[in-house]
Amino acid sequence: YLMLGVKENWKSDFIIMFKKELLKEGICKENASGTLFALSEKDSGRIRIGKRIAQLRDQAGMSQAELAEKINTKQHAISRIEKGAFNVGFDTLQSIAEIFGMNIDFTK
């Protein structure tokens, strides 16, 4: 990232870029006032799973609405799951896994 211009401007640009990267990577969250805060392990786990669901859905060429219909829920619920903003229940997660030919069986 090349930072040109007035020192104060590139500092601001760098902070904005860094903040966006932290949010994109799911390391932090942003509250309504724009303040960043660290995620708990549970939060980061939900975000990681949500990103994986979005990736699988995109690879399958499926919209959020189509996935929602297949598992009998609403598009906004899929959106919240993919953002990691919703604690997914086992039955929903199992239904999503089945759509993509996967399982969530952790037993040996």
C-alpha cells in the first residue's frame, strides 16, 4: 500500500485500511460508534463457520435465498449465519452441511 501526500492524510488512510483488514479477517468487530473490539473464541468460531458456509454456497452457485429455501428458513437468517452474527443450532447446521454433501459428525 503506497501512502502519498500529507502525513496526516496517509496516517488516516493507513488506519482505515488496517481497520478494514481486521474486520475482513474476522479478528475484530465494530460497534455502532465505529469502535473496534476483540472477538471471543466463540465469536471467531461463528465467523469462521459462516465464511465457510458462504464459500460453499458461492461455489455451488447458490444464492442466500436459494439456500434458505432448501433448509426452510429465511434469506436474512442465512445472511446472519454467514456474517457470524447468529449462533447456528445443530439442526440448521446439519441441514446446511447435507445440502453441500458434508457432515458435522465429530465422533470417532
